[in-house]
Amino acid sequence: MNKFRSSIVAFVLTTSALSGAGIAITAESASAATCTKTSTGKCIKGGQFCPKAKKNKVGIDGSGRRYVCKNSKGTLHWMK
């Protein structure tokens, strides 16, 4: 029975790796891994400046909230 269980676990892990799916330990680590990063490598936050290259693009913060890089009074910011 242990060999069978080990085979199933190995199969699941292999297919997850091949499909690009990761195994998240916590919700925080999953959202942090998928957030949009700033030039310093941290997750974006609402209201922060965003680069010209991100204008009109969607970004995700560390909590999974969606923001769009929009022009606000002449500068680009991550806005809802």
C-alpha cells in the first residue's frame, strides 16, 4: 500500500510541476508570489508611482487586489 501511495504522490507532484502549478504553503505566500513587483522587488501598493512601461496595465498587490497604472495629475500611479 505504501508503494502505491508513494507512486500517486510522485505522479501528482510531477504533473503539477509539468503543468506549471505550484503548491502554495499559505495564502500569503501564494499572493506574494503572484504580485506585481516594483523596481526594488517588493509588491506594489495602491497609490504608489508606477513606471511608464506599465501605463494602462493591471498590477496585483500582495493581498491580491487589482490596480491599473493610470495618469493622475500628470504622474502615473497604481489606482483601483
